[in-house]
Amino acid sequence: MILKSLAMVLVITVGANSFAQELPAIMQRVPGKVECNDELKRCTYVVQNLTAKELIAKLNSNVFPGSFLSPSEGFIVVENLKKINFYINDDAVRLKFITLIPLLDVFEDFVPSSLVELTTEIYALSESATNEIQAKLTSSDTNPANDIASGVVTALAGGAAAIGIKIGTNLLASVLASKKIKEESSKISTVTQLIPNLAGINYSQSTTLYVSPKGSGVVKEQEAGLTINGAVSISASDSDLVLIKDYSLKYGVIDPASTEGNERVNLLSISNPQLYLVKGTSSVLVSTITTEERNRKEISFLSFGKNKDKLQNQILIVTRAESISFKALVSDLKKVRTLELHREFTAEDKAKFPNNEITIEEVMSHIKPYSFFTVSGDRVLGFTLDKNDARISNIGKNIEISVKNGSAFGKGSINQKIILSVENLMLSGLKFDTLSPKDIEQSRVKLKLNLKLFNQANSVNKIIYYNPETNKFIE
């Protein structure tokens, strides 16, 4: 009987190994061999492609769906990250375990999901800015129908009302960029999330405060900060339409006028069982709460205050969503990665280089600026040199590069100095440092470039202009 069982295990193991060898062998390993002591009915397996915990979960779901192995039937234990031990009293069940192990110890087979880019922005406003925004939005030609049904908004302490509308993102941007509103508002936070289609939103950036009203003997917890929940769904008939199911947003702000023993957090709570967002539009909520506290001199994620002597004690919350294919995400990631690699021309490329010579000054003067947004909303700026100028005699030369932006606010946010080869600059280029928020608010950003042949006098100066609103360089 023992010899027969051993023969059966051998046949199963050989067959399983034959099956595994047909699998792609790039990173996936061939499943190992289950070692068993038939007399003790105890087996050991070293997991090759999963973790021991993951393999046990798969085995349990296939052999004991909806139930577990009782102590009288045996046991399955994790010995370490990659090793499992199991004792199963029933020969048929143990054989099924041994048979399934090589079939289950493989990489996960999956198809990447489409994504939803969900952006939430929070602004602090003065009462004057709030009135100005409401006037501009409600008088616009777009349909400012209330996007959040009455009764689902609970404004800050005091029961003040809030206005919720849906409006074009470009129109909203122009409203927020108006001189009066810019002077009396500050962006507190931007949260950008990439969420797989049909997955849940689970975002929290909060601080717990402990409040004990005098004489109560009770300690209460209050949350200050931002919490967003819900689930995203892309429309099957129109990919520009995104539904957020059971959407909820809570934003708690510390009240600077409160004392330790009183309520310390003003809470804005929004809920909507079905919040529809269309590409190019934004859902906007403007609170109308006013708190009289004019000594505050800071604005942070958890508190209001004064900025340029303008009291900012109200909030505006903007929500927008856009569906993104996983293919587009991968393409963007590869695009960014390509710009950061130090690549080289191939032998085939070099064989096609022209034979005529070109001066290094001409090579350095042919600057090709680039600008784009990644799917996660990052602004990427930089430049390359023209590949048509590549010659065997110049691609190995090193160039000293200096990049500065002429900020109207003193020292600019970009101050780069680096040495790269002509070959690097033609194939990967140079990615600029990130522009500051103040730079992005300008109608144009001036960038000064100096390219100089390393340890030589040959140099070229260039000035290029960038328009943050269109995300394009000005010709």
C-alpha cells in the first residue's frame, strides 16, 4: 500500500512538473515537489511563485469552499514565508491537495483595469471672494443646476448653507484666476487619486482631537482633516461619464476660537448616493459659513486664517473625475521613464548619420521644448536637442547646461546646473525642475537656458516662454 501511494505521488509530481515547464519562464519558476511521509501522512512544500499564506488561501478555497479543515481531519500551517506543512487524515483529500499545489503555485493571471482619476481641491476664501464666485458661477451661460440634492449637505457649525453646482472646468479655472478672487483665496490642498474601475475610494488625511467639555466627565473624539469615500464606475456607453456611488466627503477644520473644553472642529459633510461627473466638468461646493477670528495669520490643511491681510474663513471644494485606460497610463509612465534614461544611439542609427559637419553652436541652438501632463496630473517640462544634428563627431561631446526661470517673485523655482552629453540631450533630453504654484499662476513663465561646451568657450543662450494655462511653450 505504501509503495503504491509513493508511486502515485511520483506520477503526480512528474506530471505536474511537465505541466509547469510549459509555462512562461521569464520570471515564473517551475513549481517544486511536494515531499510526503506516507506513514505519518504529513507533507511539506516550498512555495516557488506565491507566498505560503497565499497558497494556503488558494488551497482552502478550492478544497474546502465555505468551510475549514477541522482538527480531527488534519492541519495546514505556514512554517515561514515560503514553506507550508500539512497533515490530512483523509487520503483522497490529501491527494487532491498534492495534485492542486503545482497548478496553483503560479503567478496571478489578470487583465489590468481601466482607471478613474479623481481630483479633489480645497480652497480657503474670504467672504468677498465667496460672493464673487457665487455671482460669477450662477450668472454664467452654463447650466448651474444644483448637482447635490437638497438635504445632503450639512455645512459648518451654525447650520449655515452651502451652494453646490456643476460647471465646466475651464470656466471654473477662469473664475478662480480672476484678480479679485486670486487676491482673497488660497489653495489649501489638491488630492489626486488613480482608482481602478469599480473599486472603492478610501482616502483619509486627518488628525484626532480629544475634547472634554468642562464638568461632563466625558472625553469625545473629533476628526479634523479630509476623508473621502465611495466607489467609482465608468459608464459602459460613454467613457466620459463617471458615477461615484455612495459618495461622501468630510472636511473638519479646527476652530481657532474654541477652547480645550469645547467643540473644536467645524465639520463640512457631503453625501450623495449617485454623484455623476463628466469629463471637462467640475462639481463645486461653496460653503457660506463665517467665523469671526481675525488674529489668525496662517492657512493650513486644518485651519483657516489670514493671507495678505485678507480674512479667509470659508471654503470651496472642487471635485472632478476622468476615466483613463490602463494602456494610456502605461504609455505615460514609459514616456516619463524614457526622458529620464541616458540612452544611446544604436549602431544602425550611427550608420545613417550624415557625413557633413555641423558646428557645435548650431547643435546647441536647436532646442526643442516639450510639455505634457501625465495621467496623474503631473506637469512635465523640458527640452531635447534635434536628433537630425547628430554626427559621429559631436554626440560624445559634453554640454554644461544652466536653466533658470525669471520669476517676478525674486528667486525662481528652477535653478538647474548639469552636464550631459549631446547624445543624452538628443535622446532623453533634460527634464526641468517643478515650477512653483506662484509661477503657474502667471500668464507666462520666462526660462533662461545657457548651453556651453564643457571646458570650452563655445556657448549658446536661449530664452523660451511657457504658458501654464495652455501647457504649451510660446513660439
